[in-house]
Amino acid sequence: MSYQEQISQSQPLFRLEVTASHSQQWLGAIRLARPISAWLIAGVALIVTMILIAFITLGNVTKKARVTGITLPIGGSISISAPNAGLLVNSHVIEGQTVSAGQILFELSTERQGDKGEITALVAQQLATRRQTLEAEQRLRTAQAIEKKQALVQRLNNLTTEASQLEQEIVLTQRRHSLAQDSVTKFQTLQNNGYVSAAQTQQKQEDMIDVDTHLSTLRRNKLQLEANQLAMQAELNAQANSLATD
């Protein structure tokens, strides 16, 4: 190291007089920043290093894992629900208490108060009134159904009797038709032999046509009567089914 370098290190950069004069300025005093000691930095770095080594050697890190599920107690759990909604009036157990089957746990009140009183009682009263109305309506419909059934049965019996009488009339008319046909045959023979006139034979033929027309009318009435019987029987069955549905 040269002599000039030694002088520059031993003497300050500015003279003390200059430094003192500038320290009294109105903007404030001049302070020279001194660097941190190298020993202090080394000590702090050594302490931090030792802490890191101790943490790596002796410390531990808790591992984390993300899972989905429901947390339950060790003995399991059971859900208890009331059969009806209501207000909790009294509790006979406390949390953590052991209970047995059939033990009363809570008391619920299903009463609900409204402007006109207890709602459950009002609903029960309305239901009772509705039931009485339905029972009265059911009795009325039953009586009406019985009367209608009796009327239908009577009409069906009348149709059956009328059908029987019509059948007898058809049998008689058929016999009259056979006799009229025999008469026409005989009169035609007599006319051929000259014993009767053609007018008489024609009259017998007209009588047979009248009987034949009457027989056709009776048969048509019989078909209509049978159709009425079927319709009456169907109405009777429908009335019975309607009463059962009501």
C-alpha cells in the first residue's frame, strides 16, 4: 500500500470545519450513514441457518387430504321424527342421555289457535258436518235408487207380460193365417168347379192378406218389445253400478 493511500484512509474525506459548518444549515444536520457491521450480518445469517437446520431436523408438517362424507359419532346416530307437526311443549331427555325403547322423549302440541278458536277442533267440526251432509245425501240417493229400481223392475215385468201376451197373439194369428190360406185354396177349387164366383175367392184372398199384415205387425212389435226389454235391463244394471259407485 502506498503512502498516499495510507494518508487517505487515516484522514476523513472532508475537513472537520467544513462538516461542522454544514451541520448548522437550515435544512437540517448532515449525518453520515455508516454500514452495518459485517460481524452482525454474519451472526444473524448464522442464527437463521441454525433455526432452519433445527426445523428441518426436528420439525414436522401435517399432511392434508380432501375427502367427502358425513361426520358421525362413534356409536352411530338415528333420526327421530314426530308423526305430526306441532309445538314442543316438554322435553324429557337431555343431550347425551341414554334412552331405552318406548321411552317418552318429547311432548308435542298439535293445537293451533286461530281467530275463531283452536283450528284442529274447528276442522274436526267441519269434517263432522261434512260427513253428516254426505250421509244424508247418501241416504237420499239410496232411497231414490231403490224407487227407481222398483220402477224399472215393474216396467220390466210389464214388458215381460206384454211379450208373453204378444207371443200368444202371434200364435193365434198364425193359426188364423193358416185357416185363411186353406179357405183361399178351397175357394179357388170351388171357383174352378163353378160353385163360387171370382169375387168370393178374391174376398178370401183379401182376408188372408189382412191376417198376413197383422201377423207382420205383431212380429215387428215383438222385436221392438225385445229391444225395450234389453234396454230396460241395461238401465237396471247401470243404476245398480251407479248406486255402488255413489
